[in-house]
Amino acid sequence: MRSVFFDPGQMTARLELEAPEDAPDGQGGATVTFAAVASVWARIEPLAEIREERAGADVFTLTHRIWLRFRTDIKAGMRLRKGDRLFAIGTCRDPDETGRYLCCLCEEEGR
């Protein structure tokens, strides 16, 4: 497999990695909250804006490719935060299987 060339100097966004936690709601169910796991440097690449109509209203989905240093604890269902912006992690992969970087495909959650 060919090595991916990536300039780590392009990782200029400071993001908080957050993992979901279930908190009992006192009625037999649970409320999902997110707790910070780590701060990471990343590069955010906007990919697409998808417009859909749901129940007569326009709904926009923004997708991004987010590059970070390789970590073994990142998985789908976690999210990244930059201030008020939230990026739900859909998939993560090591683009050249060298253990240097992760490329996460994310959807920006509504603001």
C-alpha cells in the first residue's frame, strides 16, 4: 500500500474528543451524555452539504473529513467538539495502515 503524504503542520484545529456515557434517568431508562476524553490537534476538511426535505422543511447535513494523529480509542459514536460545533464520528480509518494518522468521516450536528 502506498504511503499517504500529509503535512502535520495543517493540523491547526484544537478539538475535544468526547465519548458517550449512559446516565440513569431514574425511570428505568438512560440519558446519553458526552464526557471529554482528550484534546487533539486536527485538520478539518469540509466535504459536502446535503439538502433534504423532511416534513416540508429543508434539512441540511454538512459532512467533513477530519484528520488526527493515530489513536486506538476512537470509534463510531464518539464525537469531536470545536467550541459550539459538534462533529459526530461515523467512521475512522488508517488511510495507509502505518499507524500515523486517522481519517474520520463526520457529520456536523445542527447548531
